[in-house]
Amino acid sequence: MMDCCENRLLTSRRGLLLGGASFAAWAYLPKFARAADGRDPRLIVVILRGALDGLSTVAPVGDPDYAGLHGSIALAADGAHPAIMLDSFFALHPAMPEFARMYRNMHAAVIHAVATPYRDRSHFDGQDVLESGYAGPGRVQSGWLNRALEALPRGERVSSALAVGPTTPLVLRGAAPTVGWAPVALPQADDDTAMRLVDLYRHRDPALASALSQGLQLEKAASGDDMKPKPGNAVAQMRQVARGAAKLMAADDGPRIAALAFDGWDTHANEGGPVGRLAFLLGGLDGALAEFESGLGERWRDTVVVVATEFGRTARINGTDGTDHGTGTIALLAGGAVKGGRVISDWPGLKLANLYEGRDLKPTTDLRSVIKGVLQAQFGLSDRALAETVFPDSAAARPMKGLVT
Amino acid sequence: MARDSQAALVALNRFGFGARGGASGDLINAATDPRGFVKAELNRPNGVLLEAPGLQSTPQLGQAAFAYQDQVKQAREAAAKAGTPAEAPSPQAPADQKPDNKLRRNLSLNTVMTEIAGQMAEAKPADNAAKPDAMQPNAAVPPAAKPAPQPLNVIQKTFRAEALARLQRATLVECGFTERLVVFWSNHFCISANKGELARMWAGAFEREAIRPHVLGRFADMLKAVEQHPAMLFFLDNQQSLGPDSRAGQNRKRGLNENLAREIMELHTLGVGGGYTQEDVTSLARIITGWSFAGRQGQLGTPGSFVFNTNAHQPGPQALLGKTYEATGLAQGEAALADIARHPSTANFIATKFVRHFVADDPPPSLVARLRDVFVKTDGDLKALATALVDSDEAWKAPLTKMRSPYDFLVASGRLLARVPEDPGAYLNNLNLLGQPLWTPAGPNGFPDTNAAWAAPEGIKLRLDIAAQMGARLGNNIDPLDLLEFAAADAASTETRRTIERAESRQQALALLLMAPEMQRR
């Protein structure tokens, strides 16, 4: 084909997707609706890699020990860049006006002093626990979100979840099929070459056959006029990724569940307070949430976005105006289905004696309870499936009630 | 000796960077004496060092970066005075300009976009401008859409020169085993070029200076070279870490940063669960306070060189892993590192990672145990470690199930097509697209090393797109069946051979060959 016009390529690839039986997994997804009320729920999991400083994102400005511990980077309700008061005790980072608006509209909530069962301070083990859903870093090769898909009642199964990015995050890896998408700009291989390769892989390398088929399926469904990467900063990039994912998920036959990860939250030095490095990243996250909202349109009403991180950071700033690896942190919920306008916390206090190992915010809520509560409310998963399959050996962490409308 | 094409595939693909189309002899040599072919590179004197015209030392590069930063600053100040919008003397890419971007690590799923669109815009104009290069995508973008090429600044030029030297070596070398070892250790002790201008400037020099000289030497020496290299100290913030009771700490009311100490134990030596505590992390952080590099003023030494800053060093003895290290200044940390390098957990951690990289995601325990013993017995002799791997039967018998990483895939393709890169731009772009931007992993644990990471749907689809572009550009002059002989000879599967034979064009055949399991698995 001499004509290199991209639109032609897009059109022909889409024709292939809808026409080829081998690509049916995604194209013919059954409509998933909750039988009881006809809702068509969606769930987006956003993983912040690097351990978000929860005390700088939702600051306990009412805690008398906070300002002293967090020192030069502490948020305050007054000053040049005042934090946004969520209630009389907690204040939101000023880089997150969209989240603040959702919160005021009762469509966003914060869970504070939360943590997975992991109590050490390795990013990679912490992420392993966060994403695998096991109580310890067991190096398993499946994630809780994938097992949640498997646990859905037959007939209502969401047959493919969306992994955003060039690699599938652990949380979504496993036996249930997933589809991947990442925004890129590259001329596409033509359909005939792709089909021949899929055929070769089917005979010689089934794992590659399945990976390639899935990769081919989604590439254009997500794309629109504005999906070309543009020069820009991390904030723009986070928005762009969210916009593409939302577009896919808004479709009637689109995936109902997606997972994506943003890196860069390991703020060891020069973290910044109301402005600076963390503020910059939080602005990106805030923009991504707004993109989910606008991109999902009508579907936003039935959506929950869960934002989680592997652990928190030290309550006290370190010697380089940053924070070191800690324990307790926050989780954020956003979406039209969230029963919001609340900071949910059994606040442990920041007195030295109350800190975990004398240095970290002590976790009082199990993150698994939060996620289980969302999974149960959105997809009707049983207590037992949640305690045994999705989060093995987690019966003690009861699903949190009332997170979803 | 009998010709064994299957073993040749192992020799070239598992241990090396794949067969070279322009030197088909390598597959024949590998098939005649597979182990000897791989090991020959281990015995080449100074074969791992990389010297190329124009590559400079870390202090020289540091000074060039400082000078460039001064120049930018002066230009901004002059512009501000004149009341005109500030402009750098030579335009630079957005990511290098923004202080926020300097500090962040790259966003994993944004890596692709940020990199191609952001600081790697440096590569774009040049690459789309019809440069003859094997890896260049056939640009479908109309010429009008291209931004005008901008001159590269010294940091971008340096990064590209370092990248080019590494790529040329990987393309030309006979087997590629030692280059694969360099990539392995460089990823084990990774830094990220996204940390800031100095990291980008130093990324290549770090590998040349701290990794290469020790790849066939002692682990303890590599460890010391790495942890004292300005690039690593900068990447993990140690130049900012001050002993709380040191003179500088007292004066400046600043203190410890545990970042480097933690990653030394967790990622570089003992591994998670390797038997250290939070207290050990803090203790090691205190021990290595003062490990820094001289700044632009050169008060402590030649700007850009490693220095031990006594003023920043925490005074007094420190307890670490059950042993007390007396206050001996720089020697205190060196003694601690030497002990950690020799720790049984380190031997286990390194052996496991080594076997996982070269043999299988689930490393055969017997082989891990043997390599661990070799590591212990030889006090971390890395040549002995590599030799033991090649001598093991497991490494030759295990099925070729590992996915080539994007870097391996691109280099192997370039070798097969006999294209020596003259410009690194296309490689850099494609590495960004495939989620493995050169010297820029998302975190200090480096790029992943398992099939789950590299056999993901999006990654494979993108590889196909890249292979199709290469096919479109180069397929015309190539007989794909000849190339299949160079790549795999009679170890190629019937299905692969048939698929290539039946392709509707040479271009398509080449794309299919590059994507065949024989080229993707190692």
C-alpha cells in the first residue's frame, strides 16, 4: 500500500478487528450489567509507584504534631498556597482542585491511615503485596484484579480487562484475559502481515500468539484524533493516558475494568510543599481523574476509580527536605458511584508514641477492606470469594461497607 | 566436531546478541564449538572496555555540563535584563528545562510518550530526516508536520555519542556475551538518565567507568566503583545526605537521606529479606555520609569527581549487620561495602538473578546453588561466575523460552541485517516505544527481566510495527531465506521457514523473520 495516510490504516485495522473471529474476545464483550438495578459498573485502578506521601496529599492540619514533623514541606490552610480544607481536620493538597470539586459534589472520598498488610519498606515487595493481593511478597504471578475477574459469576463475566501501558501491571496479570493499550505514534504493520504472524505463533508459540492478538485488538479502538503523543510534561502525559483509557471504557462493548500505573512518587529529596515536585505530580493525577470523568461521560455515574500506593512515607521529613519510606498513607476514591464527601479514618495521631516504629503514620485501616468494599459493591463478589480467592487469607479484613452509592 | 545448529542458537541467542547477517561465519563457528565460541570472548584481554573517539571521563563531562548550565543561566539573565523572553543559547528539549522533570523518575506507562515526545524530541528531527539507518521507522508523517531541526546541546550530544558507541560495539562484536554481561550489570546497578542533566550526561560514562572494567573482575570492586561513582551518588541523592552530627549537618540543619544505603542492601547486594533491618539501613546511610562529588566550584576537588567530604561525614563508630565499624572516614564505608559484597545473601541474590537472566524466569535451583558456591569460593570473581554458567549443562539444555528484551531485539535485528548504526536516534526512539528507554528505567531496580514484562500484548504489537517498518525499508535488497540461514540455519522450525517462503513480498518476509520465535526467544 503506497498510500501512507494513517486514517486508511486505522480504518482497515478496525475492520479486521470486528471481522476476524480470532479477535472476538474483546470485540464481542457481553454487556455487563448488575442484575439488581441495571447498572453497568466500571472500575479503574490507579497505582502510584514509589510510595505517595499521604500526609502531604491529604494533610492532617488539625493534628498538633503534623506541622512540626512535616516541617518545611507541611501544608497549611493559610499562606500563599493554602491547602483545601476537606473537613475541620484534613486538608487537600492545593494541586488537586478537580478532586476537591468531586469531593464537594460527594463523588470523591479519602481513606486515611491506610496500608496493605506489608510492614517493611521495599518498594518492590510493597508493590508486590499491593498488586498480588497476598498478605506477603510471595512472588505470585497473578494480581487481585485479575482474580476478581475470574471470580465474577459466570454469564456476567467481564471477559477482558484493560491494562494501560506497554506492560501489564501485576494487579491485572493472571488467568483471566486482559487486553493492553498504550498511546503511541508509529506507522502500523499491515493487517496481512499481522495475520500471518499470528498464524505462525499459533503453531509455534501460543503465548506470543495470544499476546499479539490482544495487542492488535485494542490499538485503534482507543485512538481518536487527539491520541498522538505530543511534546509535553508529565502532567499532560498522565491526562493523555487517562483520556485514551476512558474512551475505550466508555464504549458499550468496551472493557469495564482497567489498571494503570504512574511512577515517580518516591520523594526522597526536595519533595516540595504546596508547590514543587510532589505538587507537580499531584496535578497530573488530578488531571487524569478529570479526564476519566469527562471521557467516561454517562458512564462516570457507575464508575469507581481507586487510587492506591504501596506504602506511605516517614512522618518526619528527612535531612534533604524529602521523606523516606514509611507505612501508613492514603487511598483515594473518585467517581459518580462513590459515596463521597468524606475522609474515612480511624486517626491514630502523630505523637511519637503513636507512630509506627517511631517514624511512620500508623495504619489503622487495611487497604484490602477498602478494595473489597468497592469490588463487592460494584460487582457483587461474595465475602468468601474476596477472602479466599481475590485476597487470600484475608477474612479478618472485612469488606468496608457503604463506599459506593 | 559435529555441527549442532540448536546449540548454535543457544550460543548466539541465549548468551549473545544473535547471529550477524554480514558475517555468517558466526553461526558456523558457534555450531562447531558452541561453548568455546561463547567463552572466547571472556579471554580477550580488555575486551570489555569501551573507548571511542570523543568519549570523556566523568569529571570532564561534569565540567562541560556545569559550563553549559552556567551559559544557560547567563543567557537567561541577560534576556531578563533586556526585557525579552529568556532563551537558552542552544534550544533544549522540554524535559531538560523543567526543574520538575529533572527530579521525577520517568512514568512507566508514560515512558513511551514522554520520551518520544519530550526530551527525546532531540532525536526526532534528525531521525526523520532520511538518515540511512536500519532501525528507522519509515516515516509516514508528511514533511510539513516535522518541526524544524534544532541544534543539540552538549548533554544531548553526549548521551547520543555514548549510546552510539555502545550500539556499535553490540552490533559488531562476534558473539556478544560480554556485552550482554555489561547490559546485565549495568541494569543491576542502574541509574536513570531522567534524574536530571548530570545523570543524562554521565549515564554512558558511568557504565564505561564503573561497570565495564569489573564485568570480568571482582564483584566487590564493581560495587565500590558503582557506589563511589558521581552518577550513582547523584541518582540516589547521597551527595545531599549529611551526617546529623557532622559539621555540615550541624551548620546547615540538614541530615540523612537513606536512599542510596537502602538500595545498596536491597537491590545491589543482599536483596530483600537478605537479613538486614531498618536500623542497618540507617546505619549504612550514616556510614556513607560524605560520599559525594565535587561541585562546579571545585572546593573539594576536581569538579565532577568523587570526593569524600569529611565535613558531611557522621563522626563515630557505627554498628552494621552485627559488626562495628570504627570511625575511619572513607575507609569506614569501604570496609562495610567489602563485607556486604562477601555476605552469603549477596552470593545467593546475585546467583539467582544471573541465572534468571540467562536461563529461565524460574531459575533451576541446582544451577543457582552451583553459581552461588562459585561466587563464595572465588570471593565474587565474576569471570568465574560467567564461566561456570557457560560450563553448566542446564544453560544449554533449558528450552529457549525467555523473551528478548527490546534492547536485545533491536540489536539482534541490526546484527542480522548487517547494519552498523551511524546514528543512535532510531534505536533510542524504538527503545522508548517498547518501554525500555536506554539507561532510563522507571526505578532503581532496573528494567524487568521476565517474560511477563516483555511478552505483553502492547509490546509485541509494537515490535511487529517496528519489524514491518524495517522490512519496508530494507526488505527490497535482501533474500529472507538466506537471512533465515544466518539466523537459525536448520534449527529454524518448519513453520517459520514456510511462513517466510510464503510471504507475499520480501518486505513482508523480512518483517516475519524478525518477529519469528527464533528471533524473539532466547
